[in-house]
Amino acid sequence: MNNIKIKDKYYKETEYLLYNYKMFEISIENLKQEIKNLEKEDGLTGIDYKHEKTSQTYEFKSITEDTALAVSEKTHYLQTSIERMQNKIDAINRALEGLTETEKEIIEKRYFEGKPWFKVAYEVAYNERWCKELRRRAISKIAIGLHGDTALLRHDNRDKA
């Protein structure tokens, strides 16, 4: 398992997801708050059009209904965004379960806590070079956890990507 070769694009994408893990969590909380704010809005009021000509065809057009529909559509969009980000976070968490404790600790300290390598190395009691190697191995494992065997770089001529 130590000599796993991962396609560069999957390695980079995995690293991107790890660097942004905390921001995904923050974004989810912000989107949830935005949904709460939309639900609280009292701006929906009715207007009586009984005696007013609303258009040449007397077709009824309600600002209230249009506003409610817009709020509903926005809420649906926000909930879909939350689900998509939560699915990514859940997938990362499941992939992290496949790491050794040291690998997991290095990933968390480096990517989630944003610590520089010298601090990561000090806290896990290894030198920086070995920490970076363990990080490379861990990201390779996470990439397989997130993308399956499509992340693997084949050693034959069938897959050069």
C-alpha cells in the first residue's frame, strides 16, 4: 500500500477538498442561517385586486405568490447546496477512517488546523520529511476512498491520464 501511485488530478483535488474542509462546514452553517432568515421574512403581504384591472386580459398576477415562489426556489437551492457539501464532508470523514492514527493526525493538523510543517512534525514527534511522506501516503489513501480505483495510476499503457 505504501507505493500507491495516484493520478495527479485526483491527488490535487483531494488536497483541495482537505484544505477547504473547514470552509465547507462554515458554509453549511451560513446557508442554514440564510434559510432560517428566509423563513422568518414577513415581507409577504396580500394586495386586493378585486376592483382593479391588473392587465389587459384581467389575468390575476399576485406579487405575494411570486415572492413566495422565489423564496421557495431559493430555499430549495440552498438546501441542495447544503446536501452537496455535507455529502463531501461525509465522504472525507469516511475516507479518514481508513488512515492510521498518525496519518490522520498529520492531515488534521496540516489541512484542518492549518499548522506549518515544523509544528506538525513537533506535535507528532517525527521529522518534517517523514511527516510529508506520511501525508503523501494519506492523501493517496483518501483519494482512493473518495474516487475509487479511478484515482489509481496504472502501470501499463492503457491509462496514461
